[in-house]
Amino acid sequence: MLTVLAFLTLQVVAQTTGQSTLSDANPDSATHPNWAPLQQKFGEQLIRGLPYAQPCFSEGFNSTACNTVRAAYTNEGSRANTTAAYIHTQWETCQTTSQQCLLNFLDLNDSSPTKSPQHCQPGSVPSYFIDVKSADDVQYAFQFAKSHQVPLVIRNTGHDYEGRSSAPGSLALWTHHLKNISYNTQFVPQGCSKASPGITVGAGVQWEDAYAFADSHNITIVGGSDKSVGVAGGWLQGGGHSALSNTMGLGVDRVLQYKVVTPDGHLRIANSCQNQDLFFALRGGGGGTFGVVLEATVLASPPVQLQTVIVSFTSQNTTLSKELWQILADSALTWADQGWGGFSMSNLAILINPVMSKDKVSASMKPLLDFAATIQDSATAQDVQVVVTEFPTWKSFFDAFTSDHVASVGSNLAISSRLIPKSSFSTSQSRESLVNALLSANTATPGLIILLTAPASFKPTERTSVTPAWRDSIYHVTAVATWNWNATTEEKKASYRKSSASIDNLRKITPDAAYVNEADVYEPNYQEAFWGDNYAELLQIKNKYDPDHLLDCWHCVGWNPRSSRYSCYLDV
Ligand SMILES: Cc1cc2nc3c(=O)[nH]c(=O)nc-3n(C[C@H](O)[C@H](O)[C@H](O)COP(=O)(O)OP(=O)(O)OC[C@H]3O[C@@H](n4cnc5c(N)ncnc54)[C@H](O)[C@@H]3O)c2cc1C
Ligand SMILES: *[C@@H]1O[C@H](CO)[C@@H](O)[C@H](O)[C@H]1NC(C)=O
Ligand SMILES: *[C@@H]1O[C@H](CO)[C@@H](O)[C@H](O)[C@H]1NC(C)=O
Ligand SMILES: *[C@@H]1O[C@H](CO)[C@@H](O)[C@H](O)[C@H]1NC(C)=O
Ligand SMILES: *[C@@H]1O[C@H](CO)[C@@H](O)[C@H](O)[C@H]1NC(C)=O
Ligand SMILES: *[C@@H]1O[C@H](CO)[C@@H](O)[C@H](O)[C@H]1NC(C)=O
Ligand SMILES: *[C@@H]1O[C@H](CO)[C@@H](O)[C@H](O)[C@H]1NC(C)=O
Ligand SMILES: *[C@@H]1O[C@H](CO)[C@@H](O)[C@H](O)[C@H]1NC(C)=O
């Protein structure tokens, strides 16, 4: 009786928030009739996991709400804000059964995805989300997950490329509202004695918020190139690269302290003076594995002026792409030493430097600027743009960058990636192999990105658990493939295979190393690739803090592949 009453209350809560419930099926409440204690404990803090596009389907039709969803479907901010919406939509679906509730991201007015015989089905959207406010909420969720055998996931912004923040029938810890942020010029990690300037963020803070805060305090924090990725969730715990990382380090190099609830229910402080094993694990071992981070403190640096060179051309021309990437490869070692970081695509190079003075830029960048001048003069290349400028702060650069470059959002996407070591740049022969491998990947899957975001000239003073290959690398290279809302299972598998195969020529000439947060979902030998020599130690720490596997995720340290939470991953 209690169960039935609690379930009715849930429906009322859902309706008052403007979302209707799934009419035909509540598979979760059927198989797990014991959500009731959660409702009693959390009340309105417990949110039913209703698919984002449900108001566009007969299961919950509401034309006003549907228009809002259509308008915001490919907006990263809206998706990152919404419990059941994920940045890449396959993680809302069950890929193995094709249960889904999607629109056509290529044509948002297309009505075929929402008409019969299509249905809105929950797929991999968690059954319930707890709007986390305190450590106590997390402790309760751990107990509940353990006693009811319910898979637990942590959902921050939903950016994860490997679907680690959703799972069918799961209970999600939603960290979005942990938005506290503060700055302490003399932050001393608890139990330590040395003070450093530090920014402390709640687990729900996103880069856009953090950059604005840092700018208003005249300081720099090192973070990612996307507004809505979280500061202290997957990004930080898995490594965290930035266009500033060449000289200023990865995110994990700059963490001073974590506040974290481990699966045994303890709220712990992890820093270099206490719970050092946990601190090590949370500096590269990956999100969703060792505990639920409530708060992190990261190093704040003085403001940086950024020397910036941007060269772009509109034409897609393999000859020009090859010349561009050859120039980048020929200068890569020198430029890394001089402090340049940035990005490149087949018709674009953006280089930024926080340590070089303005007068040194044209000599340093001469090969690139000469190339730009040549193609500007030639009749074939169209719209060649060359910008040489100084940005007064990281935020001013970031605002300009994000106004021009927006990531793919609301689509289905398979990524693959490789870390490219310094040795690939040491001889003209190795550079030629590298450039050819980059070109072949970009031919197979157009949209290759070279990220000059490895900590190539940064000297770490403390241990981290990312693959040591990061320290020898200059490039992090990503390739992507996509598929439409109505792709068949075979087509989805083919896209994952295509994305993976496109970097095979890079795999052949590099060590087994890839960034855990932006990796092939089916990365072969992923333990070596993500963590190298650190894996064995990470596994011990996982077993110490989470012997019951309350936190587990795809290709995470110590995961149990047999768990039902992975039933929607394809067998590729
Ligand atoms: C458009 C885009 C741009 C990106 N740009 C960059 C970039 O510039 N640099 C870079 O390094 N990476 C970048 N990434 C990759 C990014 O680091 C990962 O997607 C990362 O997993 C996002 O973390 P999140 O917490 O925001 O997302 P979520 O998907 O919410 O979470 C990701 C993982 O972290 C876990 N997690 C989240 N919060 C917590 C917590 N509080 N405690 C413990 N575990 C937690 C989740 O369980 C999940 O496993 C980008 C990704 C996208 C989609
Ligand atoms: C439809 O959605 C709108 C906006 O989301 C909401 O205000 C309204 O109450 C909903 N209508 C019904 C009948 O649920
Ligand atoms: C996301 O939510 C925040 C508040 O948490 C709000 O300020 C912001 O405007 C929202 N963004 C979008 C795109 O909805
Ligand atoms: C989709 O429909 C809206 C509203 O009817 C309209 O404004 C918009 O131009 C349409 N978009 C496309 C791509 O047809
Ligand atoms: C956020 O900061 C406020 C004010 O300092 C404090 O009262 C509150 O407990 C903090 N919340 C969390 C979750 O840390
Ligand atoms: C910002 O900080 C720098 C160095 O830390 C200092 O030189 C400068 O005066 C500060 N600017 C403002 C506006 O406070
Ligand atoms: C590509 O660029 C090269 C060098 O400028 C030029 O010779 C060639 O004609 C271009 N090819 C195409 C297809 O535009
Ligand atoms: C997928 O849907 C689109 C319209 O959204 C349609 O044009 C296409 O033919 C469909 N493909 C398949 C394989 O059904």
C-alpha cells in the first residue's frame, strides 16, 4: 500500500513540474517496487527520469513544451541543465534494443521520429535523479543502491563520450545544483601547511561559471574549451586538458583538494596530506569510480596575456591541409618549448601562448605566417584569414573562441583519439608518417581535431594517475563519426567501427595511449591506453573504497562488465 501511495505522489510531482509521465509503462516501478523510501526521504528532490523529447510524442504530448525542446535540442546549455538530456543522444537510448525518444537532429522540424510507429521510450535515461544538496543525500543513495541492488550513476553535465553518466533503470545523483564557488588567496589543504591561491568549486560548477568568477577576481584557472563541461566532475578526475596545459599543466596537476563521499559512506578530505591514495586516484583515475566528489579546490594563477595566431581558409583542399599540418609538425617541438598550445583542423590553426612576449611572435610563427601569406596570394584558396593578436585574459580569448566554435550537440557521436608523443616529431621521416596518418584519418572521418593540449613543457611536482604518456606527448588527436536518429543497429556499429578504424594508422606509429574522457568507446587494451603503469595501483584503490561496485562505469578502473547496467552498449 505504501508503495502505491508513494508512486501516486511521484506522478503528481512530475505533473506539477510540467512534465507528464510515461503512460504505458513504468518498467522501473514494476521491477523495483521499492523506490518508495526514496520518495519519502527526498520528496521534490527526487526527479522522475522522463525523456527530454517526450512532450513531442503521443506519450506526453504538449505542443508548447515540444516547441521548447525543438528550439533547444542542439543547445549545450539546455542539455547540460536538464536531467534526462545528454550531450550525445545515443546515451539517452538503448542502443541494443533501439528504445529511444529522439528527434531528427539534422532537421528538427521533421515529424517522422515522433509519429506512429515511433514511441517515446526511456532507453538509458535513469529512472530517477536525486537533486544532490549534501553529503547526507549521497550517503543515503549509497545505502539504497546497496540494499536494493539498483545501479547508481553520477550525472553532472551529461557530456561523457562513453555514456558513463546514464544507465537503464538506474538511480542518478544529479550534482548540477552544487554551484558554490569561492576564492582563497591563502588556501591550505586540510592537514597540510603550505598555502596556495585556490578556487573551491561545488561539483555542479561549469567552466562558463568558473571563468567568469576567475576573471572577476583577476586570476586564471586552467580549464577546458567548452562552456558547459563541469569543472570538478569527469573533466578533472580523468585528466582535464586545456589550451593552456602545455605550460600550466593538466587539470589533475592543479588540484589541491577534494571533498568526496566514498561508497563506504564516509565523507573524506583527500589531498597530499591525508587520504593520499584516494587523492592519487582522483587525479586521473576517472570520474564515477572512486567516490562522489562534492567539491574540489584547484590552483589559481595570476592573469595571463595570450599571444594568439589564427590562420584559416574556407576551401577544403587536401594539398593545403597537408602543407598546414606539415608546418605544424615541423615546428611542433620548438613551439611546444616556446609555450604554444591550441587547436588545428584541416583548414584551421589556432595557436595561443601565455608565456611569450608580443615582440617574439612573428619570428616564432614565421613558417605558419609565410604559408598564410602564400595562400592569400594564390588564386585558389578562398577567404584566407590571418589574425595575430593579444588577448588580455584567458576569458577574453575563450569568449571569442566559443563564439566561433561550437561543438556538435544533440547528435549521436562516436569519438576515437590518440596521444601523439614527442618522438613522432623527431625526424623528417616520422613527421611524414604522422602527417600521412592524420590525413588518412581526416579522409575516413572528416572533422579531425589536433589538440595542442598536452602538458609538453610542464614539469609536474606531484604524482597523478593519468597515463604517463601524457607527459611525453604534444598532440591529442580526435576523430568522430555520427549517425541519424533512425540508424539500424548495424549502422550504429558501423559508425563506432569507422571512427575507431580511422585512427588505426595513428595507432600503428604511437604508443598505446589515449585520453580516458575522449576515447573510443571500444578502445582495445583500454587499461594500458588510459592509465599505463598506474593501472595496478588504481585497481587496489578501487577495491579498497568500493568493494561492492556501487560505482561502476564502462571501461572504468575495476568495472564489472557483467553488470546489467551495460545492457544498452552494443557488441561492436
Ligand atoms: C563538447 C565537449 C567539449 C569537451 N572539451 C574538453 C576539453 O576541452 N578538455 C577536456 O579535457 N575534456 C573535454 N571534454 C571531455 C570531458 O572532459 C568529458 O566529457 C567529461 O566526462 C565531462 O565531465 P562532466 O562531469 O561534465 O560530465 P558527465 O557526463 O556528467 O560526467 C562524466 C563522468 O564523470 C563522472 N562524474 C561526474 N561528476 C562527478 C562527481 N561529482 N564525482 C565523481 N564522478 C563524477 C560521471 O559519473 C561520469 O562517469 C569535452 C567534451 C565535450 C562533449
Ligand atoms: C505544457 O507545457 C507548458 C510549458 O512547458 C506548461 O506550462 C503547461 O502546463 C503544459 N500543459 C499541460 C496540459 O501539461
Ligand atoms: C542553465 O541553468 C542556469 C541556472 O542553473 C541558468 O542560469 C542558465 O541560463 C541555464 N542555461 C540554459 C541554456 O538553459
Ligand atoms: C521549423 O519550424 C519553425 C516554426 O514553425 C520555423 O520557424 C523554422 O524555420 C523551421 N525550420 C526549418 C529548418 O524548417
Ligand atoms: C554553499 O555556501 C553557503 C554559504 O557559504 C553555505 O551555507 C552552504 O552550506 C554551501 N553549500 C554546500 C553544498 O557546500
Ligand atoms: C591583476 O593581477 C595582476 C598580477 O597578479 C596585477 O598586476 C594587476 O594590477 C591586477 N589587476 C587588477 C585590476 O587588480
Ligand atoms: C588546392 O590548393 C593547391 C595549392 O594552392 C592548388 O594548386 C590546387 O589547385 C587546389 N585544389 C583545388 C581542388 O582547389
Ligand atoms: C530515416 O529518416 C529520414 C527522415 O527523418 C528518412 O529520410 C530516411 O529515409 C530514413 N532512413 C531509413 C533507413 O529509414
